[in-house]
Amino acid sequence: MRFAHPDGSTVHLAYCTNVHRAETYEGVLAQLGEHCEPVRRRLGADRLGVGLWLAADAARALTADRRLVDALRAELDRRGLEVVTLNGFPYRGFGAEVVKYRVYRPDWTHPQRLAYTLDLARLLAALLPEDVTEGTVSTLPLAWRAPFGAADAETARAALAELGDRLDELAERTGRSIRVGLEPEPGCAVETTADAVGPLRAVGSPRVGICVDTCHLATSFEDPAAALGRLAAAGVPVVKAQLSAALHAEHPDRPEVRAALAEFAEPRFLHQTRTRGPGGLLGTDDLGQALAGRLPDGAPWRVHVHVPLHAEPDGPLASTLPVLRGALAGLVGGERALTRHLEVETYTWQALPPGLRPRTDAELADGIAAELALARDLLVDLGLKESP
């Protein structure tokens, strides 16, 4: 969906297809009809943005055969779908039964990460709608925090600098400007927006910036206004934003709260858990570790679980939707839009507690459409106007 911002720019709203398990070209093509178009129809929209996740194998197949790219583009057009952003964080295996730490490999110290990201950039330049000249790709925040030393940081910096140069060349050749954003995430080498400033300044390319994920922002207890102000002061561009909400437990010491949290501890994804102590942020890599006593429970916890935007968790838990609202107001609620690409990213639908999981494709489409409808309402409330 597209929205006219008061500054005259167009803000794009999409949902990320990493919620679907397709990892081959054929699977990506099929999901457009099986999932994406039904979501569009539920919203009553003539055009729906999809933030495609193309796993490495699908991206490689597409880059090897332009006819496949043309067929994908034609299928998007036929189903009333458009692509201005890609999710380049997971490399492959995001639909596996156990993902956990594997989602961070290969990282930016490995040549495969640069090659994959350049494949995505070239593909996105070919998939952009005719009237759009800017595309974005989100990527992992350098690497998991350990092992990651000074030599690794320099290797990653050099890879990102080369990425910036290659994106410049792509823009000159195609007339399409593709930017890539590091996505800070708890537990990674770049965990917060503050962590991102130094590495991105070192890269020194306007085509390499930050992707603000509002679930990650909330999990790390970052204040949206302070975070966005820090990025603006450092000259770090917000390439895109992912609209998502984390899990909030106000009283994690209470038995009923711990029981409710335990329902979200599952084997597929990492659920980094954070709290604030006198010395700063404290955390564990996973929710189960926190519940086992490795995290103080005298102050609120936030958990890296992408919960549906439109459905507040049952008490005694809450979501961090207020953080999303604050971030969105800062991003597009002012006189000038700080980013033009927004992506709803709730990939955990099938990892939610059994009573909250959609049982059919139709129920999943209902849920995704409800999230997008909420996001649409938030944008309209901020003064943006939906475009036909």
C-alpha cells in the first residue's frame, strides 16, 4: 500500500513474506497466490506491498535466469502486488524446525553474505515498479556478538564498504537506487541504534544505513525519540523500518506471569530477553534461560517475540505496541518522512502458543490483514493519506 506524506513523498507499507516457509523460486512464486493476494483482497486494496524474503537458493536461481525474474515480476503485477523492499537477514533455513543461532550465519565476515546481498540488490532493481526508483534491503547487524573481535569488525567494515561501492555502480547502470540497512538486534554485534553509529560511520556510504525494527528497539528498552534523534545527529540514514511488537512482562517475578511467559518459550527461534538493572541492560540469549533464573526478575522484562500487532496478549502480559507508535510518529509523523519504506514483520505466527496460532491459511491471511489494517490506521492518524 502507498501513502502520500505531507512532504510530498510516497511512503510504502508492506508485509514481510518470511512468515511463509518458501525457500525456492517455485515456492516464492506459489506463495503470491496462496498467501499474498488473499491478504490484499481482505484489505480491499488495489495494490499491496510485499517485502519478499528470497532465500539464497531462490536468489541464486533468479540471478542465473532473467526469464525467471520476468516471470516473477509478471506474477506480482497480475496479483496486484509490488515489491520495493527485501528482507536479506536470513540466508536460508528460516523455515527449519530449529533456527536459533543459525539465522546469523553467514555473517558479514564471510564472502557469502556480500555475494547474497548483492544478488538481492540486483534482483530488487529489476523488480521495482516502473514508477519507483528506490529500493531497500535489510540485513543482519554484522554478526552475533561472539566470537566477533576487532579483526572481524574490520573485515565486516571492508565488506560493507565494498557493498556501498557496488550499489553506486548498480545505480549508475540501472537508474535504480538500492540501499541496505543493518538491523540492530539483541545479542548481536550491533544490538542497539547506539551500537550502529560507529560501524556505519566507518563504512561511510550513504547507501548503507540502518533498518529500525521496533520489536528489537523495544526489547532493548530504547526510547524511540532518543534513538531516532541519535541517528539523525550522526547522519545515519534510516533505510527502512520494520513494524513489530515485542512481549512485555511488567512483573516477571509473579508465578502467573512466568507461567504465561513459558508459553512463548519454544524451540524454533531465539527469544532474547532483557531487563534494566542499576548498571544498565541485562539479558539472556533465550527466554528459557531467563525463566531458569539467569535474569533478575525485580523489574520488567521484554522478550524478542514478534507478537501480532493488532492483538494484545492475554493478561498478565502486554505488547510493546506503544513503542511502535512512538517510533512511527518519529519516522513519518513530522514535517519530513525519515524513511519511506515500512514493513510489518511478524514471522512468528506458527511459533506462537498453540491457542494463538492460525490453524489454516485463511486464518493466517486474516491475521496479517488485521496487522496491516492497524498499521494503515496509524499512518492515517499521523496525517498520511492512502493512495489508490
